[in-house]
Amino acid sequence: MSAKNKKVILVEDNLADVELVKISIKELEKPVELVHVGDGQELLNFLQSAQLNEIAVILLDLNMPRVSGIDVLRHMHDDPLLKKVPVVMFTTSNSKTDILKCYELGAKAFVCKPLDIFEFHYSIRSIVEFWTGINMLPAFG
């Protein structure tokens, strides 16, 4: 995957958090394309026609209208191709039950959204640096 086509998919219904993520990624000054979808259903629709090998990571909120993060994970976990796409939960929940369920359904990480803006930016930059920089992803057939 060349650097110029790495996509970070943000699944988030809170527009203030979307703006913070955009700022955080822009500060990286890396060729990363941020794609925002507003809820789990929009993500599932997007994934039907997406080039999966261009997706570095999906940042998935847990509590969303229409289709929740858990339901998205369940759908992806049951699909042989989609389950290869890395998902990092980025949510306000710190529930042990939510954490366990997300890992059981294939989430690669679970990050509780920091309330402090500097910690929020640090978290996003760290996640994006890892998944678009040093991580190796499987090939999609």
C-alpha cells in the first residue's frame, strides 16, 4: 500500500469529535485520507464498494444511531474479507463489558476518548501513525 492512498475511516456521529479528528490528522502532515461516515449503517454501505486494501484502519464509535459499533463489528466479524480490516474502537465508553465484547468481535484496540483536548489529539495521532505508518496489513483477494 503506497503512502498516498492510505485511508482512515472515521465512524462518528458527534460532529465536534469529527472536527477534532480532522485537526489531529492534518497536524501529522502525512498523506492520509480521512473518510467520515456518520453511523454504522453508512459504514456498512461504504464498505460494500470500498477498495479494502486502501483502508489502513477504521475508527469506530460504539454508541451511534441506526447501527451500533457492536453490530458493525458483528457484521464485519462474520464476513471473511471485512474481518481483515482493522477496527479500533474510539468511544466514550469504558465499560468492561463493552471492551470484552468488542475484542471478542475482532476489534484490534479499544481507546476511550480522552476529555482533555491535548490527550485527544495525542491519541488520534498515535493511532493514525501506527496504522498508516509501521503496521503491515494482510492482502485482500
